[in-house]
Amino acid sequence: MKKISIAIDGPASSGKSTVAKILAKKYGFIYCDTGAMYRALTYAALRFDVDFEDDAGLVALLAEQPISFKAAETGQRVFIGDLEVTTEIRQPDVTNAVSIVAKQPLVRQEMVRLQQKIGEAGGVVMDGRDIGTQVLPNAEVKIFLVASVTERAERRYKENQEKGITTDFETLKKEIERRDYLDSTREVSPLVQAKDAVLLDTTGMTIESVVAAIENIVNTKE
Ligand code: C5P
């Protein structure tokens, strides 16, 4: 398998990381969950008391508490400095604040730089909001994954239940809509489909069929 780059973008809970993980494993590629990086910085801001709007302060925090990943059977473990935050970054306090941190221009500039470094040698599956447009504009394969908001909320509800996180379905749906709104309307690199990305609506599709659809697209690039 040639060491290509696969960029997967889309709104919240559209299944990006689930399929990205499976594809990375299949191809023996690096998997990079860029959302986890914004989440880790948000968690660090909460813990070290840095304001979510303090762009320069957040970048300084990122330098003091560098984000790192360790591959694990379940995907990847996430660290800030020496502290593991894999579980903490999925909690509602982080989820509800992350879009504010992610719209800060200097934060984005630094994150994009870090992500480009991770992807520079190719052989990567990277998921996020601006991978096809900003981070890896030359990626050989670009996918834009969408699904209805009801289905995305249902998936997230089940996932939360499995993790023992209690959530109200309607609240979850509203939170997803709010995050999509913030991510799509921010000034710096908003969530948009790259011109050369393939749109895949996964409403009603199984994970296996989404993976197969992307594999078909990858095969045309071989
Ligand atoms: O992918 P996930 O839902 O974990 O991402 C969390 C948040 O991080 C998004 O709602 C968005 O605000 C931000 N994000 C971003 N750009 C990326 C990845 C994530 O702005 N490339």
C-alpha cells in the first residue's frame, strides 16, 4: 500500500473517528484524531484555569503542556504533559467548551502546524473539520462524512451509555447542533466540504459499509 494521506472531515458524531481508526489499522497507517487535540487543550485550559477566549494564553499553555498520543488497541491514548486525559477529554464539560477554544486563530495556527508535522511523511488517516481544506490540502483521498442529526445523536447516546455517561437524548441533540453551528460559522477555517472531497451520507449505513465505501475510493487512487 502506497503511503497516501486520507483526510476525513465532517460534523460532530458523524462517525469519522470510528472509520478512520479501522482504515488506519487496515492500511498500517498513522491515525490522528485532531478533535482529540482541541479537546486536550480545552481540558488543560479548565485544569490550569486559562480563559477559553485567551488565544495567546492557550497557545502558551499548549507549549507548556504538549499534547501527545500513544497507540493503544482501542485507538489512541491522549496525554497533556505527563498526564493521561483519554477519558477526561470526552466528558461534557470539555465537549461543550471545545468549539470556543477551537475558533481562536492562534490556537488553530499552532494546531495545524502540529498536525502537518504528524502527516508530513504520508501514510496517515487524519480526521477533523479542516483536514481536507487546511491541514492536508494535497491529501490523495478526501472524504466529507455527514449523517442526520437524529442519527448522530442516537449514535452518541449509545456510545455514552456504553461508557457509563448519563445524558438526555434531546440535550445531546441540541449540543450537537450547537457545536455544528459554531464550527461551521467561525471565521477561521470553518467546517466546510473541500471542493475535491467525496461526500458520504452515512445515515442508515453500518460502520462496515462506510469503511467499504471509503476503501473503494482509496482503490481508485492506487
Ligand atoms: O472531532 P471532535 O468532535 O472530537 O472534535 C471536537 C471539536 O474540536 C469540534 O467540535 C471542533 O470545534 C474542534 N475541531 C476543529 N478542527 C478539527 C478537529 C476538531 O475545530 N480539525
